[in-house]
Amino acid sequence: MQYLSLEPAFPVQESSRFHRRNLVSTRLCVRASLPDNGNGVKVEYTPWLIVGLGNPGTKYHGTRHNVGFEMIDKIAQAEGVLMNTIQSKALIGIGCIGEVPILLAKPQAYMNFSGESVGPLAAHYKIPLRHILLIYDEMNLPNGILRVQPKGGHGHHNGVKSVMDHLDGCREFPRLCIGIGNPPGTMDMKAFLLQKFSPIEQEQIDASLEQGS
């Protein structure tokens, strides 16, 4: 069993809860049930912070650089998580996948400043590095191809670089890369990233979002 609740702002002792302090007079919490593992011991689940990278605003909706946002929207829809709260310059949603508490986030400070959201959210909710899943576009992969890595560098991706900078340079966090292909010919890279997909490419991306979710 899991549920959302709004509670008065007082100290919370349970380590299995997300909590938010000093924002409003109530605190949004998620509790996950703690089932017996068969040995009489209750199992506690460490929360996950799942972050999609992109640029805010309708101008950038559907562009190659925003597939991270699209994956978050897909996960939120599939798991019934409402993305309806602003915290640490990010649009967030709190819920559960099965018994595991999750915090979905879409930084709103533009791609190159994504770390300004990820760093504070990870610190506030005490999320360990291994439970920060970063989702972003990858030009070194064919369009629609997914790649999961347990850790890595930023690969000249400014959004990932910003996240690493705000995690004290650490790189030991998992990431889900979504291939968007390379710019054709001599096309400017920035123009390519801010371009929308062709109908065929969009079909490939839609399939990858379904698979990734």
C-alpha cells in the first residue's frame, strides 16, 4: 500500500518517507509500505530521484534536446504521478513505483543550469548517488536507441556537466541516454538540438519512450 498525504510541518522520524520542509505550512510526504520479507524483518526502500533534462516552455516542446522531459512525462503518466509542484527550480511529482518512493523532476532553469535543481533536490531528500537516475538526449546514439549506464562522464553534454558540477564533480550516478542521432552534413549542432523530429523520427522516439518507461 502507498499513498500521498499532506501533513503538518513537524519532524518526521521514518527513514522511508520523502519530506519537504520550510516551503509551506504543510509537508508533502510519500510513504511506502514496508512488507515483511519472510524473516520477520520489515523492508525499507530508499527513494529514487528520476530527472529528465530539457528546456522549459512551449517553444522547446518536442525538440530533440527535450526528450528527457518527454520520458519523465511518460513515466508520470504510466505511474499516475502528478507533476504539480515547483521546488528547487524544478517541476516535480512525488509518488511510488510499486513499493519504491520516487521523485520525478524536470528542471526549469534551462538545460545548461540543470544542476541547480538536481543538487539541491538530492541533498534535501537525502538521495544517494546510486539512486539519482538522469535521463537525457545523446547524439552519439542512433535516433530512438536507448542506453543505460551505471555511471560516466558528461560527454560534452552541458546539462549533464551542470548536474555533475552540482554533485561535487561526482559521476557515480546512473543515466538513461536516448539517442537522437547526429546533425546531418554541416548543420549547426545547436540548431539540430532545438529542431523537432521528422514524422519517422518521432515514431522511433515514441517507441523508445514506451520502452524506456
